[in-house]
Amino acid sequence: MSETESFEPKIVAYVCNWCTYLGADLAGTNRLEYPANVRIVRLPCTGRIDFNLIIKAFEMGGDAVLISGCHPGDCHYTAGNYHARRRWMLFRQLLEAVGIETERVQFTWISAAEGKKWQKVVDELTEKTRTLGPYVGYREVCEANG
Amino acid sequence: MIETLRDTCRQLLRDGKVDVIIGYGQDPVGQAFSPSDVAQAFSPSDVARASSPCSSTQARCPGSDADGPVFPVFIQRPEDVDQLVWNNRCYANLSVYLKRPEIRALGRPAVVVKGCDQRALVVLEKESQLDRSQVHVIGMACDSMNRPKCETCDVHEPRGTDVVIGKAASNTNAISADQRYSAINAFLARSSSERLAYWRQELARCVKCYACRQVCPMCYCPRCIVDKNRPQVISTSATLKGNFAWHITRAFHLAARCVGCEECTRVCPMGIDLRLLNLSLAQAAEENFAFRAGDDPQAEPVVGSYALQDKESFIQ
Amino acid sequence: MSEIFSFATLRRLVDQWITEGRHVAGPRLVNDRLLYGWLESAGQLTLDGEARPRNSIKEFLFPRHEKLYGYKLGRKRVELTEVAPLVDEQIVIAARPCDAALGPILDHVFNWDYADATYNRRRELTTLVTLACQSYDAQCFCTSVGSGPDDPRGSDVMLYALDEGILEIRCLTEKGRRLFAGQTEPSDLEAQVGAGPEIRFDLDKVGEFLEGGFEDAQWPEMARRCLGCGACAYTCPTCHCFDIVDEGAGGQGVRARNWDACQFGMFTLHAAGHNPRSQQAQRQRQRIYHKFRVYPQKFGTLLCTGCGNCTRNCPVGLGVRPVLSAISRSSTK
């Protein structure tokens, strides 16, 4: 079996407690199958997702990061996702400048009712990451010493 | 110009309007330590040396203290205002001192700023770090300090100061965004892996002296996130891993707050071009939110506020 | 009678050493700035230009980050793993005398109560080839601290630049002689050593001041502009403070030694929240006292070689020389 065939992407998903986590839960109770490549980390709100978590995910061997929360207007804390949206608009540019592959960082809005969307997003991101291959760039940097 | 500055400062101190002037100074010529005072006794004999001034040897030596670095001074008495200097090496952004407890303890300050430095005051005020009415701001017209930022300067004469001293000869025509971001645009034209390789090579030199953080007027947190260890989010080691995490954090904590004074870049002992990271975020703020930090005292800060109509294309 | 060889020979040797697998460090230009670094080829070696590099060779003897051992938490006990012992020889070429002197100075602190095996091993594996100084800048003050442009302390070999691409070579130790054996030729040329930079302060007066000056009112004034970064300490050849950190996740990781600097507020912060040096002025005073009183009293040598890097790299032009000049001036009056 070749390297690429055996490659199973590691995807870290930072999701909000109120929408996407419940969406993922709904996917489960509906018996919707989706790849086991995704590791879910539940946080209170997208507004709580510190950019350092994205860096950490890559440091520790993640091949892609998924960030997901409530649709605009649906935030449990009224505006957490609006703040997050602004931050990501800026942060993506910094990732570009540093040379971290932004196609490996995916942002979505998934509500508690969108189990199906969760399935689709995870399916697609897993396939995309499989095509992109393992993310060695940043990990190599972190493992080098000096 | 220097005489007007000194007169202004003398008057401010005499009138008791301020307690301390934060300005630029330099070791005065002639007051440098005279070698003839020195007993030669402590010199080991195996190394030949004399106390001849280096200007008389062949050595390349800028030598006299008049060429020495310009540094911040804190003038508290009217008779000391002659220590103030103004020349094209007044690089430092003195607004950084407004946050320091040692300087706050001196009383009501007046601060000497260039147009670029003044922008920092706008952000500090907006972030409730500064009561503008408690600071006397002395603006200096400035043509150039021969730094990269000066090429795209559009504030040769400071705005929003209590007084502006001098007149700038430089053209204050509007600088286009293309000009402002030419350095980052050129950098972004490289491939993503080339950019990562660039930072890998540059950040390998970072020793984590945190000079970039300490000179930054916007870095006023009493305890920086990198100094927090429960939990330790950012590795304190000066390895590539720790250095990337630190510089990404530093840059992003300044997103849409950095006013582009480029002090971080100037002071880096290892010559790392940190300005590129700052520029990338400044560009994102301008493109997405038509916002430039320190430009408009009325504008809401980008980070910390939001708009329902914020437009992006990457969230699915 | 002297021994000479050419720049070309030196470059050939450097390339040869690198090919042989030895680590060679020396001054090189990085973004128009002279910095010591590992050389990939002799072509990078830069012998002229600035008076001295903006960093120090400390990095090669006492790295900014060094793994001490690995750990793994077991159910009942902690499993420790040794770091692979150092074996590679390293050569530092064209170090300045104010850098090379750090060896004999730091040997004291790394051996006084406990022999630091890692440091000592690196010292053994390192050959220091020093280039005597011919140019100085406004921040150089080696002559003020009893050193000079060809101070032999710590050097295995001293090189002197003569005209037309020729170097005079004086091998000072057996290690140095081995490195250049058979590469040099006898000559009548002899290098003239300059006087060095102008003397900037009176060390005796500084000593007198420090004896009773701990609470002197000048300290807060002199230190006022200090912004509390570590640029001085990290580019200083002799500053050697370090922090021990555990870095890892999931119950395993490494214990490492990282540089630390006395100018940081965190440096002396106690776990309980008390900070014995809560003011920047106390931290500046500490740096001067450690270099010019504490260390000399304990080990009989100044903790300063007069390289001037502290001032060269200080964002606000502070550092040893301006402080000691001020002290020297004030006690002259």
C-alpha cells in the first residue's frame, strides 16, 4: 500500500456548544455516517475559539482544522459569532503571510438542525485533505529545533 | 525647530502645566568621559593599549557621542530642556512610555511625537488606556527618519496634537493603498511554501528577547499571554515552534491596532523583518473594513466590535 | 619571526572543516546585518564591515534552548531518557576577543558547585579562532574593562589581519595548533595592534560607587528609559541566566534549559505573587551589580568583556557603557 493510500487525515474540529456540536450530535442520532477522521473539540462559542488553537492543532499533527458555529443571527450569546467572523477575516490574511496553507483551515456555520450539513462538510473536508496530503509544512517547522 | 521645542517645553514646565517632558536626548558633546582622568593602573600589561581617542587611529569609529544614539529623556526642570534634541535619528515612538509605571509616577506628562507616533495615541485613547486630557502632546513636523515606513508616510505633520512644531517640506499627497502595502504585496506574490520557508529562516534567529513587545505602544498588557503559564499556551523556548507561535500571536494581538510605527522591526537585534506580519494585517483591516488604526479618532476599533453586514467569502 | 597564511587558505580550511562534518560558526551577513551564525560554506564568512556582530558566540557554548532530558509519566513512576551525548566538534571562526573571553569567564559559574557536563562538553568540543580587532565603533569599550583588541583570554588561536589578504596567526593552545598544523608559513611580517577604543569610564571609580551605591538615587534616574526587554542580556557574551522549563503534552516531554534575562518582570516573580525586583530600576541595578561587583567578588573576574552589544542592541541606547560613564562622571564631580 502506498503512502497516499494509507494516509488518513487528522482533522481537528473546534465547534460551538450550541449549534454545531448539536448538529454533529443530530448527525449521530440520525445514524448519518461520516468519516472518523474528525476530532471534535467543543467550546462554548466560536467567539471563544482562540487563533492559537488553530496553530496548536497544526503543531500537534493536524492535517486540517474545521471551525464551526451558529449561523449569523443565531449566536447563543447574541454576537460571539460576529466577533469571530471579523477575527477570521483578519487572521486568514496573517496565515497567508506566514505561509500556512489556508485551504486547510475551513470555516462553516452549522446549526443544531443541520446534521446533514455536518455530514457533508466533514465528508468534503476529509476528501479534500486526503487529496492535499499530510500537512508536513508547519509540523516540520515545529519539530525542527533552532 | 529645536529652539521652538525647547521654548515650548520650558514654558510648559515653568507654568506647571506638565510635570515631565518625554522627549529625545543625546549624550552632550564634551561631557563624555575624558580619558585623561583615567589611571592606567587597571590595565593588564600583556595587551598594548593607550587612551588615545579612536579618531586618531585608523579605525572606523563614529566615535564622538554626538553621533551616539538618540534616546528618550524625561525632563522635569525648565533648566534641563536644553537636553532635548531633534534630528533625523529620533526614531523611537515615545508614546510607549505613557503606560510605564515609572513614568506615570513622575506626574502629568507632555510627550513629543511624530505624525506616525501620534496614531498610537489615538488607539490608546480609544482602548481606554489614555486620558487624552491628561497628556500634553507636542507634535513635531517630520520629513523623514530614513526608515522604510517613511517612504509611505502621509502624516508628516502630526494631527490631534496640542501643538505642532515646525513645517514639513515633504509632500503630503495621499499615499495609495498599493504604495502602502507594496512590501507585503511583493511578499504575498511568493508561493505559500516559499513564505513559510522565509519565516522558518528568519524566525530561527529569534532569541525571544521580547524587544518587539516592549517597545510596542500597543503591548500594554500587565502580563503578556506568553508569560502566562497556567496553561502555557505559547512555548517560551526560542525554538522554531515557540518562535512561530510567539510571532503569530504578537502580530495577531496587534491586528487592526498596529499603527505601523515599526519600532518592533527597528529594535530587533536579529534583524527580523516583523513589519511584514504587521502590514499583512493592516492590509486586511483596510481592505475589509476600510479601517486604518490611529487614523480616525471617531472610528470604532475593528476588533472588539462587529457589523451584521461584514462580508467574507470563505465561510461556508 | 611570525607565522602567516592567506585568507584564501582560511576559506579553503573552513570549507574543508564543513565537509568533514565539523560545525563551523562565524560572522555572516544576514539582511545587511553582521551576525554570528553557523556557516554553510566559507563564502558566507564576513571579516570586514561592522566593528563586531550584533549577537555573541555564547549561543555556540550555551545555546538559547537546550534539552536536558526527556520524561514520560508512568502509572507509578517517571521514566527519564538521556539526551544523546554531544560528539560533533565545532569551530568558531573570526570571533572577536570580547566574545572569546566568555569561555574563561563562564567556566566559573558552570563549575563552581556543580560541574555542568553539557556546558563543559561543548567547551571541550569547541575551538575558538579569534580575529584581533582593527576597528571599533562608538559602543566598544573593551579597554575600559581591562581588555583590548587582541586580548588572548579564551582564544585557541589569534588571527591578525595584515595587508593584501594575509593573516598573521598566533596559536595559543594545543587545540589551536592542531587545527592549523602545516597550513602556515614563517614570515617577518608582524601585525601592529591598535590601541583599542577610547577609555570610557574609570573602573576604580565604578567599583567605589558600587560599594556603597546600592540605594543611590541615581539608579531610578539612569534606568528610567529602560523598557524591560532582554536585548542586552541575550546579545551579551557573558550573561548566562537561564530558566528550566518542562515542555510536553500527554504525560511526556522534555525538560529544557532556556535563556532568561534579569530585565524581565517575570524573572524574579515568586509563585506567591511577590516580586523582590518589582521596579525596572532594581533590575537595571541588578545587571550592573552582578557584572561589576557580585561576580568579581565571587570569581575574581568581571562579568563584562566590553563588547558594547548591550548598548548597540538597546532600543533606547542604555546598557553597561552609558550607565558606567554616568556613574564615573558623577563620582568625578
